[in-house]
Amino acid sequence: MIENSGTSVTNNCPEYNANVPVKLPGTIEKFVDELPIPQVLNPVSQGNDSAYYEVEMKCGSHKFHRDFNETIIYGYNGIYPGPTIETMRGQTVNVKWINHLPLDHFLPVDKTLPGAMNNPEVRTVVHLHGANVAPDSDGHPEAWFTRNFADVGPKYSRQVFEYPNDQQATTLWYHDHALGVTRLNLYAGLAGFYLIHDEHELSLDLPKGKYDIPLMIQDKTFRADGSLFYPANTVPPASVHPSVVRAFIGNTMVVNGKVWPYLNVEPRKYRFRMLNASNTNGFTFYLLDENNKRQPFLQIGTDGGMIRKTKRLIEFPLDPAERLDVIIDFSKFAGQTITLRTEELNLQGFPETFKEDVMEFRVGLEVECEDESKIPIKLRHFEKLKPKKMDPKPKTRRFVMTEDQDAQSRLMLTINHLMFHDPATETPEIDSVEIWEFASPIFNPNSPLGIPPNITHPIHPHLVQFQILERQDFDINDFNEQEWINNGKGIKLGKKHPPDPSEIGWKDTVRVEPGKVTRIIVPFKNYTGEYVWHCHILEHEDHDMMRPLIITEKNCD
């Protein structure tokens, strides 16, 4: 990968004017900026089986579009996206995360939220999403720290995080996880890629080097001066100001920090590691050629790494925090333009046609060198977990996506009507396997998926990788949530749906769809201690759709 961040680092934060009006997306010219490739970070020191990095969180000056002014972002090493960390399986990576950000946020902070009350506005802690790590390096939301470690949260315990990378080759990402301000810190730019390779992956002759490109896809809204816009209150306004909003949907598409970029590609195979790093919005991606014909993705991986066999997809869904590893073969499209698009609806359920474009691939006429990469049929051994054949039988836990009111009488999303600081109810034993079932009863069968109230919740348990078993319809009008949580009764179940073809593999984030029960099977192994699990819609996570997860020692009695 090459260094081309598009962000310049400054010692002082650029000014931010919250009174500048919002820029209309129709006034922004598409496909005038080349896609930046996040730079790969070099370690401060390196041994045979370990590497040490230092990463500084600070203000940067970033230009999102050719016609925008440079504007403030928060970035790892002052750039957005943050630098990519690459490592081999089994090589321990140690990172000192250093906060040199200001104490006051440039985005609107709701100080009534847990974690934000009576604390500095800008607090950070880094979560390596999808990593198999000990709890003190996981980025617990209460392990936050401020500039120069002046203030720290109740779970803070170390400056240098240790990542053993004892998992198969995969695409992870790191991002902020501080309690009460995650939605703002990530939106401000605190996100980056973390890639694990292994010998098996390298033996497959997949596209590599400059033909292996991560794509961080987000939707954002901008002010007329090119600065980031984030709403300070709900519509109609809440009594609290600023107030957390229930959801944030941007009006433009941003890839690797550029609005509607293009990428010049050769007529050959490329590998793209696609990440939805949006706050709220889920997407369904597809490729369109110049004749308005859809072209295939060749899927090789999910959140947790390689799948069993290469899979041909014409489209696939991707919710916040989900990743999909694909190959696109441009060899038959020399001289043409291929557009990455998404099926986008407005709040009334009509196509948001202007926002459907994501980025362009401009295919050249010749390859620089002969394309020796391959598209393997078989990728990696994959053992499908079958609950009925397991001994002992997995324990089942049941959860309902619920709604409650907070102390300010605002609607908030919860799980089983519990908030983050309620005592832990999920305490699985190490080396156990459990089935988790999520019921989402807030559903209007006459509205499309993604249009309120039909919101999909991307649920992410820290530490674990799991498999999706199925989704099943249920009658929301004949549902006793407490009886179902307690004993699995009080529910009228309907048709079963297998996982989407793109979801068959190891996952760390699952879409819990409205009007359905979503079932996953989860092995708990390697570490004990305190983690969390939550909805990865960041506005939901910050407004109490997060729960503690405590992995306990095995009870041998």
C-alpha cells in the first residue's frame, strides 16, 4: 500500500464554526478526487516476534473534496483515516495510544449521557474491533483517558495495549470507544484499518501490494465551508441541548476520507477490504457497468477472515462495523468505468438517487505487469457449528431490542430494558459455547427495511467470533417479551430464513432485523474478564444500547 492520506497534520486545531449552514449534496461535484490509500504505519521498534508502535490522537486539517476548504478532524497521528497497521499472525503488536486532543469537542456533546456527565468532553480509548485480546487491551468504554492521561476512567489500567494476533488472517479496524462520545469521536475521524496476514493467506496468490486496497465507507453531511456537520439536537428538539439523536444519516458518501472519489485501476484483479464505518446507516452494495448491468463481486472473507470457498455475489448488505473481503476482476472492462453503488432510501421509503453512487473505478487500457494473482476456489477449512450435535448442548440466552425513556423523557434504545450500568446478566464460562437469540419486535410490515421503525441493529459482542444460524419471523402482536426471555415461550414463530450468502463465515457483528428472531452460536475462549457487547449504531451505543459481558472461569463443581 502507498502513502496518500490527503490530510496534513497541524499542531493546533483549526477553527470550527457551528453556525455555517449545511451544504446541499447536489452542489457537490462527484468523482473529482482520487481515492486516498491509507498509509501503512512503521513500528518504532521491531523484533522477530513483536513490534512496538506509538500512535498519537490529535487534530488534523483535512480536505474532504477538491472544492471544500480544509477543515478540522480528529485523527490517529492527525490523519483520517488513521494509518493502517499490518502484522503477521502470531506476531505481538504493542501500541501506546497517546491522546493529544483538546479538552473541548468541536462537535456537540450531550453531557447528560453516561460517561459524559461531569467529565471532560474529549475522552478516548481505542477498541481493536474483532480482535482476540485480553480485557485490559480491549478498549473498554470506561477505560478512557484525556490529553496526556490527565484524567482516566474507572476501568483504565494501562497505556500500552497488547495485541497477540492469535487469529487467522483478516481485516480488523480500530476506532474510538469512549463512553458517551463514541459517535462523535469516530465521526470526527478516529478510525483506521488493522490487517492480519498469515502464511496460508499468502500462499493463495491473492492480489497484493498496491492491488490490495482497504475501503472505509461512511456517510457524512458537510457545512458550506466543507466542515463536518453533526446535529446538535433532535427534530423536534429535546429539552436537553445539545442532545443525542436517535440516528444519523449523512447526505453524501465518503470513502477513505474523500467525497465520491474515483480510483484508476488496471484491467486486472484487485482485492478490496470493504468496511462500513458509518454511525448509523446500513448499505446494500452492487457494481454497475457503463451499460447499467450489474457485475459480480467475488467474496473471499467476512469479519473474521477467509470463508470456505470463493463466492460470487451480485449484491450484499453491510451494516455499521461489518466487513467484506472481495475481489473485483476488471480484466474485461479495459477503458470502461465501473461504479460502486448502494441501494439508498430516504425516510419516506423512496430511492435516494443522488446518494446511490459511492465511488468510480476507472479501468485503464493496459496492465503495468502481468497479473499473476489467482481466484482460488477453496480458501480455508471452515467448520460449521451444529448445536444439535454438540455435547454438552449449548446454553441459550434471549434478548429483546427494547425502547425506554431516559431521565429527560427521551426515547432510548435498550436491550431487555437494561442499561449499560445495570448489573451484568451475561456471564458465560470460558471454553463454553452458547446460542444467543435476539428478537426485534419494533416492526411495521408495511414499511421497507431501514425506514423507521424498521431499524436493523448491528450487534457486536467484543472478544468473540461467532456464526449466524438463522433468522425467523415472529408475530410481534402475539409476543410476551418477558416470558420469552425467561423460558423461550410467549412467542409465535413463523418462517425461517438462512443467513445471507455473504454472512456464511466467522462474524463479529450481526444484523438483528425487525420482526425476526436472529440466532447466532458463540464460542467463548482464550480470555476471562470484563468486556462489553452493544449495538454498533453509535447513537444507540452511546444512549444505552450496550451491556457488560463477563467471561468467567469454568465452574468444575
